[in-house]
Amino acid sequence: MKSLVIANQKGGVGKTALVAHLAFDFAERGLRVLVVDLDTQGNASFTLRSHVILGEASALFGDKPPKVTGKPGINLFRADAPLANLESKNLQESASRLRNNFRALGREFDVCLIDTAPALGVRLVAALVSADFVLSPIELEAYSLQGIRMMVSTIQNVRKGNPALKFLGILPSKVDSRNPRHQAHLEELKSTYKGLLLPTPIGLRSSVADALALGEPVWTIRKTAARKAIREMRGVAAHLHDAMKL
Ligand SMILES: Nc1ncnc2c1ncn2[C@@H]1O[C@H](COP(=O)(O)OP(=O)(O)O)[C@@H](O)[C@H]1O
Ligand SMILES: [Mg+2]
């Protein structure tokens, strides 16, 4: 099983939108997809509610791996309230339990997508210590640009403890191509993070929000307005499918 954490300590940048669309796309490719929702807001759990629910995400921080069988399609450990208690627990212990449990689940799934809360806490660091890949969606607003610096340095620090963690890059999301501020921020990101910027940005598309509310991918929405969103979401999924060698 290859695992990918979607992380940015800023909220509203498109993390959950990406997790859901990667899950839909990878499941259509016939993969056994595990989605772990570590955000107590439970947005990914809501969008993926009609898929297989394996249990609560806090169980993945227990001392034994949950006994589950992976099936082709989307399998979910949904967000639950006790996840919040992890923030006052010992980081080393939480990280080593999550890591061991992922290793045990690895035989049952091909890919694991981990959605995270907008905070640099125990859950996020435990996920980064346990995973193979990390990707950071970013919104092209000033506060997000400030935040990404901290995110990149967190990832660099975790890599000291988990050198196998590969940073797949920064994904500009909710990009309004007609907004000069977004254009200026995109140029700024390009010059600061050269090789780290993904070549497949996601535009600001209301069809993405429509799809998330319906619990469906954008490609099932029958509106011509969804066409660009479909191309973009499929593009990033194909890019990551290759990058992770799934
Ligand atoms: N590409 C997009 N275009 C327009 N709205 C989006 C897009 N991606 C996400 N949204 C909407 O923006 C809000 C935040 O997105 P979400 O994926 O929940 O971000 P995060 O998980 O980082 O908090 C949600 O209401 C969602 O429906
Ligand atoms: Mg979210």
C-alpha cells in the first residue's frame, strides 16, 4: 500500500476536495482505496458517506490494527470526536501506533489517502511520519502563501525522522485565472518553489463544490460548466497516479 497525506495547516484550500477526487479516480481504476479522515470536521467522511465504512479513524491510533478486508472501491475510516484527544497525547507513541497499524493494513489496500485537519498537531505529524508521500494544496491568497513556508519546513523536519517521505509538491487550488492577485501570487510561488509546484493546478470551479455536496465526483455532473473542473481533477489524479507508481 502506498500512502499519501494531503496537508496544509490552512483550512479551505481544497484538501478535502482533492482527497475525494483522488479516491473516486483511483477506485475507478480498480484500486482498493483506503481513505482516512483525520479531520474532526468530517468533510471527507460526509462526501464519501455512501461508500464502505470500515470504522472510526481514532481506532488507527490504538495498540492493535483493526481487522478489516480491503475491497476494490473506496473504503473509509471516518472522522470521529476522539481524534481531537490525540492532540494532548504523546507524539512518538501516536506516530508509532499509526505507523504499525498502516503496515498491518498494507496487505488489504493498494493506496491510502489521508485527509488532515488544518493544524500542525500530533495527528498531522503522526500521519507524515507514517506515510510515503505528502502533497500540499494551496490557495493563491496572501495568508496561504505565508502558511506554506511553515508547511514546507514541517515536512523537511519530519523527513529527518522518516527519510522515506517524499514531498510530491504544492498544488495551486481554487485558482481564478482572471484575478490579477492570483496571477501575481502564482508567479511568486513559481519563483520561490520552482521544482515543487505541480504542473496541474485546480481552478476555482463551483462544480467542485456542487460535486462534494452531492457525494459525487465532478465528472458525474452533467453541466458543460463542469468540463474544465473535470479535466483538471482528472489531470492531477493521473499525475499523482504516475508519481506514486500505483
Ligand atoms: N476547486 C474548487 N473550486 C471551488 N470551490 C472549491 C474548490 N475546491 C474546494 N472548494 C470549496 O471550498 C471549500 C473548501 O474546500 P475544502 O476542500 O473543504 O478545503 P480544506 O479541506 O482544505 O478545508 C469547500 O466549501 C469546497 O466545496
Ligand atoms: Mg478538509
